[in-house]
Amino acid sequence: MDIIVCVKQIVDPEIPAAIFKIDPEVKRAILPDGWGRVISDYDKNAVEAALRIRDAHGGKVIVLSLGPESAVEAIRECIAMGAEKGILVSDRSLDDSNTYAAAYVLSQTIRKIAEFDLILCGRQEGDWDAGQVGSGIARFLGIPCVTTVGKIEVKGSGLEVEQVTADGRNIIGVSLPALLTVSSEVGNPRYPTVRRLLAASKTEIPIWGAADVNAEPAKIGEVRTRMVRLSTIVREAKCEFLKAETPEEAGVRLANKLREVNLL
């Protein structure tokens, strides 16, 4: 089974809040010294799910990413995990593209790849948590889509998947080709071996532009999200000592103070 996995490289969400900063002018997170970019967590689960299917039923796994040239390293990490090859789509015209444009360009790239049975995406991005790109790709390609999948089994010429919902599980039969967005229940990502890491570091990753995948400029700019403001939460802490002669008096003063600030 030939599987395409879409992954996104994001600012490491484990950056401590104390050093996480925003540039209000360009409305982007500032990458602190010593911290890098990582593959979005659910996307790594999607890679693992693809590798398990490939290991059991044959075929190949192709990793696809849309982003800056630094995303080549994310693709190499997936190849070190076991994927056969990767492709990066990087183009200045796609800077700050929203989920609609991302889904459109990725779908055009998949059309160029042409041969696939299954597309896997993470259920949502680890930065914006939108969870819309996978469904958008399926819509552009006109193929079935099941979201938040926690288990995948190959059944004959199709799949049986377990969809994770807020109040239980849905068991759904899916014909191929199809797209699934997967949740962490599909399994923890495997660790790359040293040998595979070394091999992946030497792997050439093709970089395609928007024109290479026949993406129409009008569609890329058809729907644009305008970022109005991006900021971090500012929390202020104040400490006030209440003096009293006795514990009883201290209790009364504390109760009065809590009522004053509407906490009692």
C-alpha cells in the first residue's frame, strides 16, 4: 500500500513560558536560542501509523511537507523513522498561507505524485490546533475522509477504522483511496536508529515551488486570513499582608478582603 503522510514543522511547543516571546510587528513567535523546530506531535503519530501499515502489507511511505526550507530536517527525521522518501513544497508566495491555501497546495502536490492508496495527516497542528488541512485536502481531491482516527485495519481492498469521539468510538468502513486524520491512539512514534539517522542526513529532499505543482496563484490568494493581533498572556501577581492581633481578627480581615475582590 502506497501511503502519503503530510507533516508540519512547528516551533517547539515545549518552550518554557518564561522565554516564549512574540514579535508583535510580524505577528510571529520568536525562536529562543537553543530551541529548534519540531514535527507536530500528531503528525509523528501519522508517520508511525503509515509505517505500521507498510510493514504489515508492503508498499512505500512518502512524507510531504509545506513550509520553509528548514522543514527539510523534519522530512529527514521521518525518513530516519523508516519512510522511503520525502518532498518539500516551499515558496515565498505561500508565506503566511492559511489552512485553505495549504490544503489546496498539498492536494496539487499529491496530484503530481499521483500514485497513492492512502493519505494520513495528524488530527490537528501543534501550533494553531485548527485541524482543517486534512479535511481540505480530501475535499480538493474528492476522496473519502475520516477524522480523529485511533485505529486502522486493512480489510480486503479497503480499511476499517476506529474514530475517536467525545463520547465513544465509531467503527467505519472506508474505501480507497482515502484520507485519514489520526490521533495519538494509533501508537507512539518509533525512535530512529543511528544508522537510519546517518543515512537520512545524506538524503536529498526535492523542493518544489507552487508553479511546480501547478498551483494557481489566484487560488493561493483566494482566501487569506489577516492576523489582527498576536500576543502572550500577561499574568500579574500581587501579594498583600494583612496584620491582626489575633487569629480571629486575621480571619475576619481575610474574609472582608476576599469579599472586596469578589472572591467570596
